Amino acid sequence: MPELPEVETTVNGLRAVLAGERLAAVSPRRADLRRPFPIDLVQRLTGARVTALGRRAKYGLIDTDRGDTLVFHLGMSGRWRVDPAQDLPHDHLVIETDGGRRLALNDPRRFGSVDLVETAKLAAFLPFAALGPEPLGSDFDAAYLAAALAGRQAPIKALLLDQRIVAGLGNIYVCEALHLAGIAPGQSAGGIAVARLGPLVTAIRDTLSAAIAAGGSSLRDYARPDGELGYFSKQWRVYGRAGTPCDTCGAPVQRRAEGGRSTFWCAKCQPSA
DNA sequence: CTTGTAACCTGTCTGC
DNA sequence: TGCAGACAGGTTACAA
């Protein structure tokens, strides 16, 4: 689940807890998420001081003064619990700081991951090497998108979900951005008029920015690290709204399942070519 | 290379 | 109440 805005919100919450702190204890509870935890995770993190926190695509980054970066992915159901009152099932990694703060990475479905990478070699970290540009960065513009989509016959929705083309979008925000841009999700990517790509880039940026400002969306498994819920779900234009009237035109929001995931769109605001 | 589907894993919700 | 089935934010292996 957590897409870019949720990871951004999570990292901002973690920063308030971890920045400048020394890690007093690092306790793996169940080390078999998508990948096994690094075998030297505890040794390399225990006693290290957190120097910075960041985000790349849907990955959260925690830098330490030992030249390592803890890279985490929340998968579909991951979240960090802050100062939890008790252990819960699926708390897979627990971190305690010198200052007495406690963090638990909870991920029932275990689609998430934890890696430890030398900070200087982060760009070569395999999952990062193939990632496309950040959607909120200056490299992501109409010219880039035109080149990336040229000649592609796959639906635009599928390509915007492809992290190699643009890194950070997921099912919710692709649906939302395509509605904002007035482009049908099933439209063949290479067939979209180049003149419409600028507005699409803007729609993607605006959607993500609004979601970050709202603290992300909130679904079953996601909460901000401080326990507050994100409010962007109240602003969804089409996602999860099948059968309800489109806010823009009143036509019923459509839903279609393909490849195990749902697509939501308004057939009137997003006409098929 | 491109495209689409299945699989990974667990929890929650819906309908009978 | 019980239970089967559908569905959920992501990624990746594999087949065609």
C-alpha cells in the first residue's frame, strides 16, 4: 500500500523520533520478510547514530554515522509503530534509542523488506539501480515522459505503475492522477497526444503533493508513525468509489479488475480514445 | 524487448 | 455464528 506519500509521511514521522539519536538496541523478531534481514544487521546498527532520514521512491532511508543506510520498504501492509505500549504479532523489527524511544516495524503480509547498504553505494543497490525518476523531481517532465512512453502499447495505467518509468506511484495515486488529467486508464500509452503529457505530469505532481500535505491516505493497515491517520482518503476522486457519482460530472465511477488489481475511473471525464 | 498473469502472505469484510 | 470467497497499498518471476 504505502505509496510515495505514505512513505514520505512515515519518514517524516520517523525523523522526529530518530534524527541524531543513537540506536541502543536492534531486535529482529522475525527476519523473513520479502528478503531475509542482513545477517549483520544487529551488529552494524547497534550503537550507531542516525544522521539523516530520507526517501527514494517507496523506500525509506535511515543513514547512520557508520556509513550505512537502513533501507526499508513497507510492502502492502507495513508500518512503523512508535513507542508501542505492547508487542503485537507481526512486529518484525524493534529498535530502541538511547533516548528511550521505541519503534516497531509491523508488517502482517510480509511483503516489505529491510536492507542495509553502504550509503556511498546506494545508487548501485539492486532495487534502486533500475528505478525511474522521482515524480516530484525535476527529471520527471513532459519530455521525459514522451520518450518513455513512445511506441508503448500497454495501458497508460500499467506503465505509470512501472517503477522503472516513474518511481513511487501505486494503484491509488495512478487512478487519482489519471482522473485529474482526464485520461482513460486503459488508453494505450504511446497513443496519448504529446500535448497531454505536460498536464499529466502536473496532475501526478499535484495529486502526490496534496496527499503528502494531508499526511497520506489511510487504509486498513496504514497509520502515521505517531498514530494519527492520514486524511487523503477523504479526498479520493475515484479510488474506492465505484458506483458513486463523480464529483466533477456526476457520472457513476467505474471499477474494473485486471490482473488482480482494481482500476477506478470516470468514463465521462476520462473518455476512451 | 513487451505484455499480461500468477504468486508471495495475512487479515478483513461480505454474503450465504 | 460459521464459513467460503473476494479483496487489499507492491514487487517479481515467468510465460507467451
